Amino acid sequence: MTEVGETLEQRFAVTFQSLIDEAKTPLAQLIELLGSKADLDDLVTGSRLPSLYEATALGAFFKVAPSTLLQEKSPSMGVSFRLGQLEGIRDVSGAVAHAARLLAVDRLTRDWGHEEAVTPLPKFAPSKSWNYRQAGEKTASRLRAFLDIDDLAPIEDLTGLVESLGYPVEYRLLPEDVHGISVPEDWDGLPAWVVLINCEDNWARQRFTLAHELSHILQRDLGQIVIDRANLDDDRRAERIADSFARNFLLPEEAVQYAYSRSGRISSVEQMASLVTNLMLTYGVSRDATIYALQETVEDISNSPFFAACKEAKVSDLMHISGNEHDWVEVKGNQGIPFPSDRLTQQALNAYAAGVVPLRAVADVITDGDESAAEAQLRSAGWDMAGT
């Protein structure tokens, strides 16, 4: 049996080799994951500890907490994949490492006193109902009440709301089968999160994904990096609660009932399309989420042939026949455009202006770590780079 070495590096090497042997992992696969044979050799021989990026990628690959690989006494960040799937770890390891860098900037700028204003949530209590649907519904209702948002009011700026709670949100290009990634970290007992949303998803999908990730934050689902992948089903309780929360936070039952009561007697596809598309555009939800909410809220609506037609028609056709085509084109205008967290950008710029963080911290937030590009952006915005 191999004896555990005296140094942290040697202990890591023993742990790493054990994981490789147990999983019978081809070295070529690890080289591809880490980026080079030299990096793999360094880690296998115990020449150094893995970086946070390497520990995150390896942790997800081997299903262990990165803190274990970093030889930390207590975990600060754990890894698990939403939907229980590990295939394709390499396609998201770069995004997860980027999120880890954002967490580092967030922590550093806060430590220097440059935190943007936050609506604190310590006293907010999510529902712990055994029924996942009730847990999601009750938590959504409680959060609306906590934030003084009327049940009939749409949440127009969901990104701004999440960021006002202290959680940076970035829209960036992710693999086409990934809707979003949320990465938590424990800061001395206080949970911190960064959420990445796929900028190429449609507007409603982005909002649902963000609301879903907000549920994980509220439910304090620490110890996991949540990878929200498309086209896979998940029966896990946390995911079902998050889906229920997202539907009810964005589109409460009271709002559905009110809209239906105001629509009067529906006697045509055009009238039903108007009800469906107005709910979609007003509350920022998809056609499928709207249809689901109507089925759950309005008795016997599923028996309507006009409702059945709206379930099958193209969304663009529904928008056209209801007269909402222009609004639909407008809300889709930002699809495909990446943009950084407004909250974290402001914190980084304020700290950089005060001379307490380097340009690299700003670059990690606004240009994926490219300092030259960050400097060019600041110059174009009127910053005197010679004086900073």
C-alpha cells in the first residue's frame, strides 16, 4: 500500500492516482481535460497542487469535491451535475472555471468594501414541504411577499432582481445543450453564488433557467455546481422544486386566474391565442409554461379545441394572429448577445479605480480574462489608464 506523503502535494498525488486507478481512466482523456501532458505529469508526480480550475474539472470528472483534491480541511465548493449526468464534463469545465474566477473577484471586491447594495435574505425561509410542487409554489409566494411584489405584477427585470440579492448573473455562450450553470461557494458560513446563463437560448428559456437557479440559492442547495442541461429528465426533488418555483414565481396562479377572467368567453383560436401570448409577453414565460399554468389553474380548459390548437401551433403564428408579432420580435432582440454581470462589473471597476485590485480582476469580469481587451474597453469609455 502506498504511504501517504508528508506534504500536501504528495497527499494529492496519492489521492489522484487512486482515482485514476479506480476509474481505469485513460491518461489521454486526462491530458485532454487538463490541457497538456506536462500538467498531468506535474499532478501525478506531486510536483504541485492543482489549480482551482483543475480541481473543479477533475472533481466533476471523478465525482469528488474539489476541496478534497485541493487537500482542504473543510469543503468550500462541491460538484455534482444537474440531471445526474457526467458526460461532456470537458464542454463545461472552462465555464465552471470562469465562474470560479468571478467568485474570487466578488469576494475580493467585497473584502475591500466595494460591494453593491444588497437586499439581505438571511431571514427568508423557503418552504420545506414534503411535496415538491407545494414547496416550489410556497417558496415563490413567500419570496414575492418578502420582496413586496404583488401576485399580479410581472417581474420585468429578473436579472436585476437576482443581482440585487447579491448573486452575479452573466450571459455567455455555453454549449448548445446547456441552459445555465450555477456555482456556489461557502464564505465562512455565508453562501455565495455565480449564475451563468446561455446567451443563445431564447428569452423565455433564459428567464426560466435563471428563476430555476434562484430556487437552488433559496433552498441552499450548496455542495453542487448545477449544470442545467437540455433534453434530459430529472426526478430529483431539488430539481422538481426548482421547476415548480420558477413557474410560480414568474407566473403566479392568481395572475393566470385574473387574465382568464378578463378574457371573457373564448370562442375562437384568435381569442385563445391572445390569452396565451399576452401571458407569455407580460410575464416572460414560454408557451409551454403558459399552457401548463392554464391547465393547472383553469378547470376544463384542456377540453377546448381552441386551447388544443394553441398547444400545437407555432409560437410565431400565435403571435401573428393575436397581433403581438411586433412585441415578440422586440423581446427576442437580445438573444445571442453575451454580457457580463452589471453588479460585478461595477464592483470590479470601483475597486480598480480605488487601486485595490489589478486590471486582471476587471478583465476576468468583462473580457474573459483578456487584459488588453479590458484596457481597450476602459480607454474607449474615457478612463485615463495612465493614472490607474
